Amino acid sequence: GAGADGREAEKKKPVMACFFCRERKIACGAPAPGGPRRCNQCTRRDLVCEYPKESRRGQHKRGTRAARVEA
């Protein structure tokens, strides 16, 4: 049947971690609705919670191999 795997039912939005959680490689809890846009990790530590403007997944920097530093 159509949609047997149930992928259409739940639409997953891309999980974006803030800079702090990204650096620490820890689970970035989503910001509380209604409150300041700050994840629970940053809220607990009273940090500035900043998110990148767009997801960088799948984007490769070009020319890194070509612009190799000459030793």
C-alpha cells in the first residue's frame, strides 16, 4: 500500500545544534517554546545560545585541497 513505511506521517525537521552544543558534541535540547531562543544546555549554564543561520550539512568547502600550504 501507499505510505507503508509511515514516512509521510512524521515530518522530521533538521536537528540544529547551537554552537556550544556543537563544540562540546552534546545533545542540544530544543529551546523552550515561548521563552528565549536558548537550549536547555545553555539555559543551565547561563550562556549565549547561538544557532548557525543555515545547516551546513552536505555543504563542502571547495578549493581546500587546491589551496594547500606549501611547506
